[in-house]
Amino acid sequence: MGHGRKGVTFFPVVPVEDADPDKTLITYPDRDFDGANANKGTQTGAFYSYPSPIADKGYLIIKGKYALNQTDIPQEVSYMVEFEQSVAGTGGYIEVKPNHRYTVRITDADPFKLDVNITVSDWTDGGDFEYQPEN
């Protein structure tokens, strides 16, 4: 994630305020994600981030390999996916809130652009989910 906060306060969970967020917003480290079956339907995975206010204009960074078809040599790609709601070309950024799940559905891709739908829902305990932190 780009334009992320370094931390939050507890109870209530709100981003740590800073006199100059432009100098302190960070890009979270890359997290490897094995999407071996990503082209066959739903691919489950998760990462956790601190809340991100609208003013921070936080965004996801999705990196991978792209090939138009299976005979092409895959090329490295990187996409910036903004947390933005847009209807008919108008809209604005949305806040990344604590205890929410943001489901990213890729609807179209080419080497230069990624089209996505982001669904926001409350984080629930329903279902099983395995997560192994890298540290």
C-alpha cells in the first residue's frame, strides 16, 4: 500500500496525526502472494493496513506478471489501485477504515492499466482464514 500511515492510536483506532503527512506517509513493504490459480477464479489472500484518511489518498500497489496469452513471454507490471469511488467519471477517495474487509476484484487488465471493483464490508468472524505473518 502506498501513502500509508506508520501507526494508529488505540481506542478509538485512528491514524497517528502528523504536522506534515506528505513527509511521513510510507509505502508498506511488498508482500509476496502466490496467485497460482488467480486466472481460474477467486484467489484468496489478505494483508493488513493501518487506517488511511481520505486526505492521505492511500492506494494499493499490485505487482505481477502479465501476458496477453499463454504463448507470450510474461512481463513485469505494477499497478496503482486507488481507493476511489467513481460513478460515470465522478467521485472521490474513500477512507480505509479499521476492522473492514476490502475485496478487490480485477475486471480487466492490460500492461498499462488495471480495472477493479472494490467491495467494502465489515470484518466478520465468518469462515476460516489462514494468515502467516512474514516477521
